[in-house]
Amino acid sequence: MTPTLAAALAGLGFGLSLIVAIGAQNAYVLRQGLRKEHVFVIVAICALSDALLIAVGVAGLGAIIQQLEWLLLLIELVGGVFLCTYGVMAAKRAWKPEVLNTDTGGKRVSLKVAVGTALALTYLNPHVYLDTVLLLGSVAGTYEENRWWFATGAMLGSIIWFSTLGFGARVLDPVFKKPTAWRVLDAIIALVMFALGTSLLVSFVQHLMASLGA
């Protein structure tokens, strides 16, 4: 496997791990999909917003990380610990799964209201800046010259997820109302987070040894 492909696949897995969760944005996309209301616009807003935030994180943090070796070491250490912790949280959710609640009642909403709601759920959520901009941007920076391949994989993950959630809503709704489905998803997320976290910690040790030996 080439380094570029490995980075892209890591980005895909990491991106999906961050957005595949029970939350207001996912519930709204699924709800609109079930109601068949402005689905394409809502999916496009969510996916393009993710792509924009990923690009901002990778461009800004990636450039800084490339100039500061000590920052790379710090991010690998803290990021590795954080991702392993995130993996523990996902494992706990898998142990006690919840369900995605989508209330499809009420009258049809206008395109303006639907767009405003999607934008609010995306940009007024503080976690999106921590996860997508800071965390994903930092992890991407550790892939150095392949960081944009990592970003591309993460962007692709957003497109796949939101498209599946919106356009496949009628098929997915019965599935996501079952705790077992979320148990499986969270178990997969836990494994991905543990794998990426361990990879960062191994990279930290290697870079630290190289620095001490230089």
C-alpha cells in the first residue's frame, strides 16, 4: 500500500469515526430524508461544511506543525492519548447503546428554514471546531506531505455518510432505532480510534528517539 493511499484510508476511517454518532445534526439529516424535504440541499450543506472545516484545519495547523518539530511531538503524544480516550468513550457507548431519535411530525418546512437549521446545527456546535478543525487538522499534520490525502479521505467520509443518511433514510431509520446497530457502529469507532491513537503514540516514540539520536 502506498503512503498516499494509506493516508487517504486513515483519513476516511478517522473522518467517519468523528461524524458517525448520535447527535442533533445526524438526526436532522435523517429526519429530512424521511420526510423527503430538501434532502439534496441539506446533505450538500453538511458535507461541504465538513470539507471546508477540514481544509481550514489541515491548511492552518498543518503548516504550523511542519515548522515546529516539538509541536509535532506534542500533538502525537496528546493526540494519541486523546484518541485512545475517545476510543474508550466509544467502547462505553457500545456497552450501553442508545438510539437516534427522529421526530418526523409537524408541518413541512421551507427551504430557508431547512437551510438555516442545517447551518446552525453545523456551525453553532462547538464540538465541530474541536473535532473537525483542531483534532482532525492536528492528526492530518502528522502525515506531513501526505496530509492532504488524509484530508481528502476525511472529506470523502463526510460525503459518504451524509449522502447515505439523507438519501437512504427510509432504509436506515428502522436500523438506527435499534440499539444493536449503534452498538456495532460504536464498537467499530472504538477500534478505529484505538488503532489511530496507537499509531500516533508509536510515531511519537520513533520521532523522539530520532531527535535524541540526532
